[in-house]
Amino acid sequence: MAKFPITYGTGALTREPSLPRAQIDVRTGEEQIGQAMGELGGALFEIGQKIENAENAMELSTFQRQSDETWNAAYDTILTTPDPEARQEIFIKATQDASALKSKRDKVNNAYQMYLNDTIPRWQASFNTVDRNMRIQSARDQLEINGQAALETGDLQKYYKDLSLGLSTGLITKVEHDAKVKSAPVDSVLAQARIAIGSQDPIQIQMAIDGLNGLKDLSGEQLNYRDSLLQRAETTIRRIETQAKIAQDEKDEEIGGAFLKLLINKLEPDKEQLTFDMIVNSDLSFEAKDEWFTKLRTFDNYSDEELREAFTDKGEVIADIYDKIDNGTLTDELDTMVGKGLSPVTAERIKKEIRVPYEQQTEELFRRIFGWSPELGFPDNMSAWLYEKGLREWQAEVKRQDATGEQIVEIGRAIIRPYFIEKITKEIPYEDIPRIVELALGEPGKVEEEIEEEKPEKEKVELYEIGETRTDETGQIWEFIGDNKWRKK
């Protein structure tokens, strides 16, 4: 058998240190595991409670926010609701809507109910304060309305009685009561004058002017209002008189044209003739009737031959008229020469011939300064209204003066100037107006003067009251907003 050599090491024999031995007591292991599981379960329960509490708090916060939003919206609506019963209904609905919020969690419902128990009484207190103040203000407003009505009718006895009631119920103070009693007579005249001016009745307006001029011992405010009413009254009287005159002139022109045709019938006795009774019973003005009496008496004294000659055109008369037209010296020949070598028919034809170009020129001026064009129309209702108003007044004045030539244009410029200024003062800076009027109407000398007269003073008295309305000829309603400005209503 083979033998292998064995070699021995020289050091001492060593080993790695061993791990500690596990200390497990098999007799108590199950109890320790149960205790650990119990501690874990408690931790999980505590976490669940925290999650539930967080969810409860979140839902409660949502309910509180929704209820607050409900009340805030209701409160805003209550502030703008004049009817007391409607306000009460809004409040009740808000509390019902807030109370209707329900959760699946009892804890949330209990906490929310506690919140409502504290919040709804505060809502009720706020509502009561607002409702009471609004009722008081409504009663004060009604007292003011009743008082204004009494002042306008001159029933001062009722006015004083209402003031006493307002004082006894606390709606007005003693100072307010005494001040109103003292100023009542003056305030009544002012109120009645305002109503009279709005009536557009010249007789009532004149009576109002007399009453306003008779007022004594006015306060500063009453004096300013009195002066503004006087200005309005006088302006209204002038406007009414102007409109009446324009209407009468148009009527005189229309009736005069019909009478002229009857006057020509004197050449044909079988046709209807003009009589003095016709003139008397017509709607002509007194001055127009007097002129027609004179014409009829003149031609009644003519023989048939004289009538025929009077209403027959004479070449030299017509030639002289056309020479004056060319020279620009024609005045009233087209009327005075009728019956003196010029027939009424020819006179009317010549008038039309010489008027048309100047009338077209003036109408174009009106359209241009108010921004009119056939395609676009007027820029706004105010422009259209002023254009139509100016056009009618101009046409009536041309007829009244029996104007011809450049006189037609001059009349148009004079009539349209104040309307044009009224229009542009609402649209552009004040200092630009004179130059614009100069460019539009070509009258630099008069523009600066006219604008300077209309320059507002520091304490300007308005001719109208804020909120007052007027209706123009087109049916458009305008509301006065102060500072001599109007807006469409």
C-alpha cells in the first residue's frame, strides 16, 4: 500500500466566533404573536378613525360653504326686493335650502345642525335689520310721493297732515318736519309750475310764469330752481309760438293757393268764384285775411277787360323779372306784379324755377352737417330729428318770406346753426366747436360770438330735471341726464 506524506501546520488551531443563540421560549410564543397582532389592529383602527374624521370635516366644511353661499345670494336679492312678503319668502327659502343639506354620516349631520343652530339666528337678525330699514325707507318714499302730489295739486292741508303723521311715526325728524312746513307754499308753486310747463298749454304756462315771478323769500336752492323753471317756461312759450306760427304760415300758404285759383276764375264767371264769406270763414290768419280782402276788393272793381289784361302775361314784365333774377335784385315782384302783367300761374312757375337750385343746395348743407348719406342714413336718431325739425322750419320760413336766390340759403344757415351747435356740443371738446361751425356753415364772424354767449357758467342752471323725458317728432323718447345732455330711453 502506498503511503502519502503528511505535513502538519505550525500555528495553533482557531475558529470564527459563533452567532448568539436565539432566545425562544416555545411555551410563550403564541401569546407574543397575539399581542403583536392586537397592537397592529389598534394602529389600523386609529388610522381609520383619522381618515373618517378628515372626511367628516371635509363634508361639514362643504355644507357650511354651500349654506353661506345660499344666504349671501339670498341677502343680495333681498336688498333689491321692494315687496316685504317677497323678501320674507326669499329668506325662508334660503333657510330651507340650507337645512336640506344631509349627509350619510350622523356625525356630519349632528355637527352641521349645531352650525345651523348658531348661524340661522344670525341670518334672521340680519334679515330683520334689512327688512325694517327697507320698510322705513319705503314709507319715507311714499310720504315723499304723497307730499309731491299734494304740492302739485296745491292741497297744502293734506301735505301738512301727512308731515305730522310722518313726524309721529318717526319717519322724519322734527327738523325735517319744520323745514318742509316752512317751505311748503313756495314748493307748491314750483311743483305746479313744473306740471304746467310739461302740459304745453300756453295759458297754463303763462299762469305758471306769473306765479313764479310772485314768489318771495326763497332759499338759494329754491331760487335756482325758480330761475330754471322760468327759463324753461319762457323757452317753451317761444317754441309753442314758433311752431304755431310755422303751422299757420303753412296753412295760409295752402289756403292762399286755393283762393288764388278761385280769383283767376273771375275771367270765367261760370266757374266757382272767391267770396268775402269764404275768406271770413277760412282758417287764414288775421293778417292773411286782411290781405285777401284787399285783393278781392281790388279785382271786384275791375271790368272784364281790365281783369283779362291783369291776368295776362306781358312780355316786358316777365323780361324785367328775369333780368332782376340774373342780377340778383329780385325782391317781391313775383307777388306784387300778379294782376299787373303777370299771371299767378306764371308767377308760381318762375318761383319754382329760381328756388329749386338754392333749395337743393340748402338741403345738401343740412344733410352734410348731420352726417347724412343716401346709403348710410343719419348716424343717430338725434341727427335725424334735428335735420327734420330744421328742414321744416326752413321751408316754412322760405314760404313766409317768399324768399328767392341766395336768400334761401341764408335762411337755411340761420335756422340750422343752433341745431348744429346742439348736436356737436354733445360729441366734441368745447374749444373745437367754433372752428367746425365756421367750416360747415361758412360764417366765421358770428360763430365765436354765438358760442361765447352759450358758454356755461360755473353754477349752471339746468333747464330740465334729471330723468325728465321728451319725445321728438319721430316718436323717439329721450331722457335728460344732466349737463344739457340727453340719451335715448
